[in-house]
Amino acid sequence: MLLSDRDIRAAVESGEIRLEPFEDAMVQPSSVDVRLDRYFRVFENHRYPHIDPAEEQSELTRMVEPSGEEPFILHPGEFVLGSTYEVVSLADDLAARLEGKALALGTPVPTPHGWRTMGDLRPGDEVFDETGAPTEVVAATPPMSGRACYELELSDGTVLVADAGHRWVTRSRADRRAGRPGSPRTTAEIADSLRCGHEFNHHVGLTRPVQHPHADLPIDPYVLGASVAEEASRAAPLALAPYLTAGITQRLALLQGLMDGAGHVDDRGGCEFVSTREYLADAVVLLAASLGLCPTKAKRRALVRGIDCGPAFHVRFLSRIPVFRLERKLARVRTDARAHAHRSVVAVRPVPSVAVRCIQVAAPGGQFLVGPTYVPTHNSSLGRLGLLTHSTAGFIDPGFSGHVTLELSNVATLPIKLWPGMKIGQLCFFRLSSPAEHPYGSDRYGSRYQGQRGPTASRSYLNFHRTQV
């Protein structure tokens, strides 16, 4: 069970969690901010021909302390060890981890040149930012496993898997009432404040139309859309593929053809599309979402004169753009500029851990689009600077006490200043099903890092074991 802010404070008060020094202002809805200490270990790789975990290589790293109030300069491509300013001590029934910000490797990502996945992206690739403009991927972490993962569900039915520390820009009810813009919040924070009374608390904004390049298409998009929708053509799903990632005007023309052929306007001014062919309904969802709208899809039974003709797929959305060309339909569309300008977060569910990773993009806002409905998601603030932070341990074991050693990597093209005392990450705490029988620090496990102070070099040689194969 992930501890909330109330439970974290209670555990600190009872001594189950000790953070030295502790400041109540560092407590977040489901985590505690931790800061960077002033000591760093830099690697002296030239001293050894190779790194051997079976041997003590005492000169592999060198401790560095910036003088006075000067920052430590982390150069591009450089990797160093740092540590938390706080000493962290845990009771026998609590574990913790330093959370990063990452999405599941299989998450679909729209790009100017077609669909990719989070696991496929490399620095130099392009994705889209929240304005729909192409933006470069400037860094990407290796896949990470063993992290606490959640399934985040939006009001349009979109489901995305991310770790507890991944950030989303949301507008809470308090933000909306005060007229404030949204701000980045972690998956865990959204889970802890999902509802405000009877209202879903968090709204995620929509993208503007995404700027795919203009395509050389064999058939006019409007003609193809109208023909397919009216059953005059039995085009296979693949025939639409190049049209779904064409330019803005081309995608709009295809959507207009589909809507003129098989769409209508309901009594409330909403736009609907109905087809017995699911790939056409999916095409309308993708087209509408890529144009900055918020479509939903439902499966129902098709009845013709009372006879059940099998499943039909209904797509509905409110529109701020002309998705019809037929005047009799277009005149009935509700064109409220505020209509469906967001998606609500309706559920955040723990799921089994999957491999995840984080990318950094060049966009000033630090957001990029993910999922089949082009959902904006967010980098961490330090990640946008090119600083990637991880704990050397996966989970911080029950019974541990000491500074937490950090892995710090600069994946940017400029040096980064690391200031002593700066916020460097967030610790999340988990309650075990029962106290550990042999907590960290007991003789059973060796516990070679118990009581560590400052960034601690590898002590793997103390318990090295070579398995015979």
C-alpha cells in the first residue's frame, strides 16, 4: 500500500520513518521531496583496464566536494554518484523507492512519420508536443523494471500505463474555480485526489491539430471518405492508413467525407458516426482526436426495423471545427468553443509492474503526445534539463538506515549545475503485508550498505558469488 501524506506524517511522528533533517513542507500528497547533498563520486576509468565486480577497485571513483557555495558541474555525457542530503531510516514493515517519471514501453506514440512506441524512440526522433508541432527527442532512459505502475483511465476511454512518479499536466477543481492553468502532477498524486466531492478532480487538456506533413494521396480524401462511409467501397482498413497521418486539411477532408456519408447531428448538437465496420469507427476516432477533438466510441447492437443485425460502432464528439460539408448537417452542430476542451481522469488503478522508460523532448513546455487519442503528457522538470536521476537500489529495504546513493546522468548537450540542497527526487513509501523476518541490517544478508554516509562506491566484491554453469 502506498502511503499518503497523512500516513507519512504519522509514520514520521511514530518513528517508523526517520528523515534527518525533516521538514514538513517537503511532504507531497503521496511522497516526500528529498534534496541533493554536496558530495559526489566521479569515475576515474583510466585507472583500470576494466571494471570487475569481483574485486575491490578503490581508485575507480574519487570523492569531490564543491568549495563554499559553488555548484557541482555535470558535463554532457557524464555519469556520477551523488546522495540524498537526508538520512533515511525505515521500520521493518516499510519499504521506499526514489520515483522517476516513465511510461510503459508499449505505449503508442504518434510521430510526424507514423506511429511508434515508447520502447522504439531514440534521441533524434521526432514526436509531437501539446500544440501539435513536431519536437525532437533529445534523450531517452534505458528500460526500467520493478517500478510501481498504474493504469490511468480518461473519460473518453483511453487507458495509459505509467509509473507512480510520471507527471501529467492537469487542472484540478480548485484550479478551475480560481481560473488558474494546469500544473504537473504525478500519477500517484492524481490517484490520491481523484475526486472532489461528486466531481472528477483532474482535467487533462486536448492537443491542437497535430502537424503531420502534407501527403501525396491517390484519391481525394473527401471522396474516399464519403465513398467508404456510404458502403459504395469495400476498401480494406489498410487503404485508409496513409490518409490518417496526412496533413491537417487532408485529414479534415477525410473526416468530412466520412461524416457526410454516415454521420449525423443529435438533438444536443453533438456529432455522431455509426458503422458496422469497426475500422471505420476507429478511423473517425483517430481523425477527430488528431484534430484536437475528444471522441468516444461505444459498441451497440444494430437494429433495422426491429431486426438485430449485429454489432454497430457509435462515435460521438462535440466539435469546434466544420466536420461536415453538407449544410443541412453543419447548421445543426453545436460549436461552443469550450465544448469538450478536456478529458477527465476517471480512474487510477494499480497494475502489475511493467518495463517503463522516460524521454526528454525539446519542446519548451516539456510535453509530448501519447496514446491513440493524442493525450499530452509531461517530462519531469529536471528531466527537461537533461538530468536523469535514479537510486542505485530498486527498493530501499525495510530496516535500512543511511544516505541514499544516487545515479546522476547528464544527457543534455550543455553542462548542468547541481546545487547542494536542490530538490532531486521524491521518496514514496510502501507498507509491507507484514514486518520483514530478516530486515536490512541483519546478519543474514550482509547488508553492506547499511549506515552508508554520502555517495558510496560499489561494495559488490564483499558478497560476490560466481555461479557455475
